[in-house]
Amino acid sequence: MEHRNLDPLGARATLVTPEGEVAYYRLAAIADRIAAGFERLPYTVKVLLENVLRHAGSPPFSTDDVDLVAAWRPGLKEGREFPFLPARVVLQDFTGVPAVVDLAAMRAAMARLGGDPAKANPLVPADLVIDHSVQVDVFGTNIAFRRNVEREYERNRERYALLRWAQQAFRNFRVVPPGTGIVHQVNLEYLASVVTVRGVGEVPVAFPDTLVGTDSHTTMINALGVLGWGVGGIEAEAVLLGQPIYLLMPEIVGLRLVNQPPGGVTATDLVLTVTELLRKVGVVGKFVEVFGPGLRYLSLPDRATISNMAPEMGATAVMFPIDEETLGYLRLTGRSEGHVQLVEAYAKEQGLFRSDDSAEPLFDQVVELDLSTLEPSVAGPRRPQDRVRLSEVRQSLRAAFPDQFPEPQPSEEEAERFDWEGGTVNEEEEPSAPVVPVDPRPKAVDVRLDGRHVELRHGSVVIAAITSCTNTSNPEVMLGAGILAKKAVERGLDVSPAVKTSLAPGSGVVTAYLERAGLLPYLEALRFHLVGYGCTTCIGNSGPLPTPIAQAVQDHELVVVSVLSGNRNFEGRIHPQVRASYLASPPLVVAYAIAGRMDIDLTTEPVGYDPNGEPVYLWEIWPTPQEIREAMEKAIGPELFIERYRDVFTGDEHWRSLPVPEGDLYAWEPDSTYIQEPPFFKDLPLEPPPLADIRGARVLAVLGDSVTTDHISPAGSIPVNSPAGQYLIARGVEPKDFNSYGARRGNHEVMVRGTFANIRLRNRLAGGREGGWTTHFPSSELMTIYEASTRYQAEGVPLLVIAGKEYGSGSSRDWAAKGPMLLGVRATIAESYERIHRSNLVGMGILPLQFLPGESAESLGLTGHEVFDVLGIADGLEPGELLRVRATRPDGSTAEFQVIARVDSATEVEYYRHGGILQYVLRRLLRAE
């Protein structure tokens, strides 16, 4: 699929490498076509140009695509699109399982329609890493890892059996079993090749490693010079089936780094600063490339930390070039010397290798960051882009929750006597200092836990998690956490049992080097025991709080806090009872766990007190650069990576003992509550019906700004009284066995009932209630969104969702589009969209519409009580076309306004016409027979 002997532009050449002779497609051969000049072409454009050059002459690629990409220059606004076919696809299990379910359903549909089901098969190689299903049920003990793995298999046996079937049923499909690591870290440490070699004909072809993944943090791999980004599961499935992604000419922002970071700051401080900076600049939908003299001070893991959080910045990708640091990392992680030399030779030959004397590329825009200005930071309490100086964390908490954290106020008597800014205002009295107010925090709630009395207040830390791919891939911050723990333990500090602590690294290499450095026992002494290898707290798999803690939080309506080394902290994501969450480096996670509260200034106040009652300050236990360097030299080497990944696809005894269903068609179990055949292809006609206007639509939800996919897509725990919980109970599933929404993504019946059911969703049609509620019209009855959807669909009424800015921000969740489609949503109208979510909506046959600049639901007086007609679709939809919307109010009056149809390319129009991308691909497969 990847390579052909077609070479219409005469660019194919051979290169002799230590791995043997390889063919490649020389970019220098078309240098005369490159508008910006070959030497100064951005790295990203070079990779895209190689892709169209290598595929040119094989439909849908053509030499016109080569000319289009070669024409890139700063400021060029080109509306035409070009195809891009990634070399591979990476999936995690939350998004990978529904992708496999869809492929299995596609095979079933192929068979029903008389086609060959085996043709519904991955044509582009795919790796699925099971990393999203482990939950922190057990913590603070040496048996936590074993118990959590056992519980994971108990919950997910049906899902894992499906994946075992997929392993044998599909070609080009590999599964990395549970307990191995987080998909992005496994990708960085093992799966990525940087330069791929695949055999076609007598001479294999070398080309840049590229990919898309079903997790928005796929961008972490950009640190290795590998172009890749997150897409929805729907788009990824199309790539698996050989469909290229269609791109518009990329807009590229150069991030220029200068100077050297000061001592004491971490990669986390750097990435939170970059996230804040690029959010302010505005890089949504753009590519970012990092360059400049400051690059030499960033290790590969530092780069990975930055690239990982591209979605939080809003960028499509954050690219780093291949250079000596890249080669060093490949050697460190156990890649063969021959392959490392191949990467170097190919990158230099193609102009993809950066050296200190390389010409700086041209960019559409350049943003500069002075690394010497970095300072210790966290981000929160609700968004990753809201960076907070370490000294200002208490103020940020007070600002977010003013009722729970009132500012200190003097009494009336004090106000009369004193100038609160600094002394007396009564000239007849002697000057005196201001009276220090009484601590405004509420009295502590006494909780008995593990035989001890612990105190809970507003601001108490109840979850402290070293978790997530963002930071656990970085040895400097992980060893730093271990060193801080060692110093803290040696000073006699401890962590309250009220804090749910966890260590969930991105791969087993992390625990191996922590053990070799002699630091793991100190983390365990502070109850940071290994709980699993995978995404845990960062995606809401934090598990339940201890019952006495949960009860106290509920009874006293406490605003409690989580602190985690993750990348997402949207409200309600980490745990439903945790109102505030802060992203922090692993050492700071340990420090806040010791402090036990977030309303503290760790730059001036003690972290805790030693057994003698002496204060212990953060600066006393903070790891020095020298200590971290010595630990890395002692503990990390290629043999750790080689050993860990030697049998990466084999799995443990749990995995090996699972049954392996056979056959080209999956045997659906009608009673399964995990895996059901989705209805996307049932009763599918061979030809799509003509496009039609949307008439008589009602509004299911009116939402505000920054509504995330966490608000839309079912995620986290399944409440007993929710429609999804009641569905499971009706099928004999006890609440203790509910598992998470993420684990049940293979059952559309569960997922559609949990769509828009987030407990923090604020729907203006919900009568002031938070959560998955709405008002049904014209009855004016308040009911769950799922119940209203069921009634509307029985009445034959199409549905709309109205939203504000950045609709669908956050993780690339395919169920944030699949769920609304199954609820009957035909279109959304928003002020702006997150890139992946807009694409996913089109991929599921939902029409994303955008208010004209300066307009909104508020400015147009829309309440959601109206009946809507979307007109102009039937006339023949065009990319970016203006459509007319007519809203009829309850009193019979009407308002008309225009919206932009956010189908951004001719290909997306085709996807929408077919009812979705999967239907489009299925019909193409049937026509090809």
C-alpha cells in the first residue's frame, strides 16, 4: 500500500546505509519547484512534501499535489487540499476497542450486502496499546499493582477477548497487552522508527515515520522528529482502510527558544509556560516547530513533555527536528546502532537533520520564549493553560472559589483604626502593624481513617497522583520526585492517609530505573506505590475515594483538590467529588501530598514539620541538578529498554490465558453489556440518499464556551441513577461491576445514555440544574437528555446543539460525535470548534455550523425554545458555504441568520453526503469488488 515503483517526477534514488541499500524519494530532485527554497523550508512541510512525492502518480495522489505542497511560503493562503497517507496508526484501548467494533460491524455489513468481509481489514499497519483500562482501586500498598491488574481483567475480559480476536482476524494489526505502559510512552520508547523501511520490490524504500493516533496526545512523538497527531477514532478507521487524510496548506508557527533555563525549574514548568504562551498567541489548527539556540538545553524527554501537550496549546502538532539529541535518545532506548546510522544518513540526505549551523527555517509567524525567565509553576484549578506561579496557588484557589476561600477582612474596629495596606491611620496614636486576621478557612472536619484522625477542609488534597504520559516519560522529573521523597523521609515527613496517592508510570522502564537508583522505597514510604502502568488519574480512572473521605466531602460540601502530573484537569474529569485540580511536576505532586493542602504558599511556608516540630521547607528537600544528573548516570541505560520491550506483545499469564475467538466475522453476543454491534451500517442502502435541508429541528442543549469532549462524551464512572446505570442494572449488572464509560465504549447502548451526562454540564435548557438534563419541547417537561432524545426521535423531530467558543476542546473522543448522532443530533451551531471534534462531527454525519464572526446565540436572541430550519443544504453543499437558518419562536415570530458550513473540504462534503466517513468507505469497498 505504502510504496509503488511509480515515479513521475524522477525523484527515486538509492542510498547506501549500514542496514543495506534502500530506495528513497529525493526532495532535492524537486528543489526547483520549492517556492521558499529547499534549505529554509520548515521541517513539517518537508515531511508532507516527501509523502505526496512518494505517492505521486497513484490515485488519489498526483503531481499537482507535489506542486501544491512545494508552493508553501510564509503567509500563503491556499484553499485547495492535498492528501496525506500516514505510515501507521496508533490506538489506545478506549478508542481502539470501538474502532475494532466498527471494523467488525463493517465486516458484518459487507457480508450482508454480498461482499467479501475480509476486505474490511487494516491496510495501514496499526498498533493498539491497552493502557486506559486500569483503575486505582487499591493504593498505598505493595500489592496495589497486582490487585489492580486482577481487577482490570475481571472488568474487561470481554473487551480483551475482542482484541484477541482482532489480533488473529486482521492483518497489519498488533496489540500491546495491559500492564506494559502508556501508548505515547511505548510509542516514544519502542514503536517509533523515525525513519521507516518497508520492502516493495527488490530494494526496500526508506521514508519518514509518520502516524495518526486515536488520542490527542499522539503529538508526543513529534519530539523524535516524527510527524503525527491525534484524530478521532472515526478518521483513524478510514486511514486504517487506506483512505488518506485531506489537509489544507499548513500554517506553521515557529517557537524560537533562547537562553538557558535557570536551576530548579523542571520540564513541567517549561511546558506549562509554553502552553500558556501559545494559547495566548492562538495556534488552533496550526503546526508549531521549535527552533533556536535554546534548543540545545532541552533533552529529548524535555521535548517530549512539550510535544505531548500540543492539544492543550491548541496546536495540531509541535515538531522538533532530528538532531544529535534524537540519535542519542534512539541509542539510549535500545534501538540498534545500524538503525540509528540509517536515521542519520537519511535525515541528512533529505535535509531533515538540524545542526547548530543549520539555516533557520521560514515560518508564518515566530514566537520567542526566553528560557531564563522560567519559574516554578502549576496549572489550574480547571484548565491546563491557566498557569499559576507556585507562590500564587493559594490566590488562584481563592479566586476560583471565593465563597469557600474568602479574602481576609479586618473587623469594623480594625478598619477604623488601621490602614490595611500597612499601618495606623490615626495620627494621634503610635504607628503599629496591621492586625493579622484569623485564618479564614473553615473549621476542620474530623475524619477517622485507618485508625487515625485526619482533618479535611476546603483546599485539602485528597488525590496526589504521579501519572500520565506527559511527565512519566521524563527521567529527570521522575528521579526528581524520588530524590525529594528520599529527603522528605529522611527528615521524618509523612503523607496523611486522607491523600489518595498513586504512582502510575508510562512504562516499566520507569520503575526499573527508580529501583536501580534506590529511590522507589522512599516513594513507597510516602505511599506512592506502583498502582499500574497506564493512564489512570489523568483520564478519570482515579478510582473511589476512601469511604469516610468521600462521605465527609459530600456531607460538608467541601472543595477538595487533586494534584497530578498530568495534562488535563477539566472540572469533573479527575474525580466527580474533586472540584479543583492542579497539574504539577512529579516532585511537586509529592510535596503537595506531604503538605496535604493546596491553599499554601510552598515558597514561604513549610511543607511540613519534622518529629522535633521543626519546619521543613520545600527548598530544603528540592532535588538539585547535580543530584538528578548523578541518579540518571547511575540508573539509566539501554539494557533497561531492551529488557522491557523484548516480549512486548506477549503479555502476562492473564493475557495469554484469554480465549481467542476465531473466524473472519466476530460472533456478537446479544447479552453482552460490553460489546454490541453498532447500528451505523444496519439497513444501509448501496447509494446515499440526496442531501436535504434540516427542517423542524428542536434544540437538545444550549451550551456556553469551552465545552469539552469530557462534557459531551461519556467518561469516568457510571452513576447508579443515570440512564446508563439503570440500563446495566436492568441487565443484571451490579453497581460494583459497572466499570467505567471508557471501558464500555464497545456498547453503544451504554454510551448513548451517557452522552451529555457529565455532572458538570451546564445546559441552559436544564432549569438551572447541572448534569445531563434538558427541557423537552413543546411539553416543557424537564427530563434527562437521553429521555428527551428518545421522545424526540419517536416524534420524528431532528435535533440541534447550540454552543459558544471552542466547542469540543480536549481529548479526541469519537463518542463525542457518535453519541450525539445516536441521540438524533443532525447539526451543531457554535461560535468556534476544536479541530478534531469538528472533523469527528462530519465523520459521523453531523453538520457543524458556525455563527458569523461577532454573532452568537446571545447576540441573536436565541434561547433554545425555537424551532429551527437549516436551509440551503439541498441545493448542493460546498466547503465553507453560507447557509440560512430560520428560527421560529414560541410566539410564532421568526428570526433569520446566516451560518458557515464547517465542512472544510470537498472530501468532507462527500463524507457528510454519505452519512459519515465509515459509510463512505464501506460503499467504496463494495464498489471495488
